[in-house]
Amino acid sequence: MAGQTRDSIEIAAPPDEVMAVIADVAAYPEWVDTMKSVEVLTTHPDGKPDHVEINLVHAVVKDRYTLAYAWQSSQVSWHLIQGSLLKAMDGSYELEPSARGTKVTYALAVDVNLPMIGMFRRKAERTIIDGALKELKRRVEG
């Protein structure tokens, strides 16, 4: 993913517990402030979400869009299938065991159908990543 923004956080829980929270995409509106609704459209044979429609209301980006997910034991990635304002959204969570539990790295690259200076796009990515990691930590650690 060229031109992506990345950040990491330590979560005091084992990777399987963190991945269980990440995989429960339908519950995101309960703990992700900017996600107003999530509808799982299709699932993989293992029950994890495949295609998901999200209604995002963020200070920088507001859109209803569809993502396709790819799941591995210690990583999940997604890419945009369809959006109104968004023309690209590629991201991933990578989980690594750590001394304190799990190191979670979030990578994100977003492009919109409006002219936007690169530094503003990076700032939007940074605020999305920062909020998502802090909210994930709060949700997992309770």
C-alpha cells in the first residue's frame, strides 16, 4: 500500500482477544464514535465479515461505503468496493504478541473524489488511525 499512514498501540490482552473485537465489525458503532451504522452484507465461510457497508460520519470524511475484508490469523486487511466521497480506502490491522499483550499496527491509505492536498489527506488518515487505535484499546481492555 503506497503512501499509507501507520501507527501502533500496545493492548493488554492476547492477540486472539484483540482479533475477536476487530472481527465483530457489526458492533463497531457501539465503540467507534464515527461509525453511525454497519451492515454485514456477506460473510466468509468461517463467519467473519466479507463485504460490509459502513455509514461514517467523521469531521473530515462523511460517506456510506462498502469494504471487502481479507482475514488471516494475525492480520485483517480491507479495500474499498464502492463509496460516494471515497474513491479508495485500503487498510489493515496487524497483531503481534508483545510483553504486555498485543502490539496492534493500523495502516491506512484514503483517497477522496474531491481535490485534497496530500498533507490534509494524511492528517485525516492520522486522526482516523489515532481514534481507532485508542477506541480499540478501550474496548478490549474494558
